[in-house]
Amino acid sequence: MSLEIQTINVMTKGYEKLVCTMPAEHIYPFIIHRSVQEHLEKKAGERTRYSRKHIVTHLLSGAQVGVFPSYENARMFVSKIKHKPIWLMPTYDLLTSHPDIGKVGRLVRRLKADLGMEELG
């Protein structure tokens, strides 16, 4: 595993953008990182270790794509979707209005189901 301490931008469910310095790996156009909530708990001394789950976030928009039970599953997910042109969109609005959103959305949902995706939270 090659997560290194990096500063990343993440969008929350409420569309709030956070800047966090935490373990992460860039695999353009995505970032695989630890849970922001777990990071904040660890920083506050409420947690000593991270769980095994890893988050995949779209690098350009900061939108979190999914939560996976392991680094390996997150990496496999990214390897299967990273080459789609839709991921070159720089904002969440452009990403969600792209003509391929339906087709890529179905692929993303299928892969998340196959790789044991957990709910974002």
C-alpha cells in the first residue's frame, strides 16, 4: 500500500469543501484516502488507528465516489473507471451533467456492488 501524507480537497455530503492533510494516494483523476471522519477523530485523540475502509474521491471536483472495505478494492475500482472521459470534468456540476453520466453511473454502481462498497457517511 502506498498511502502517503498529502493535502487533499474533499466535498462533503452537504457540498462543503474541506482541505485535509491525511494518508492518500493520487491515481489520476482520483484520490484514494482514509475516511475524513476517522482522520478528524484521530487528530482529536479520539481514535488511535484507522479502520480498513478507504474512500475514492474525484480529484478535480472533490466529490466522494465511494467507500470500500479495503485499499485493494478501492484501487481495483479506480483502475476500472479512471479512463472514462467523464472524469476529466473539473466541477461537480459538469460531471453530473456530462452526456455519459447514465452509462458511467451504471458501471460505477455495478462495480461498487461487486467490490463490497459501503455507504458514504
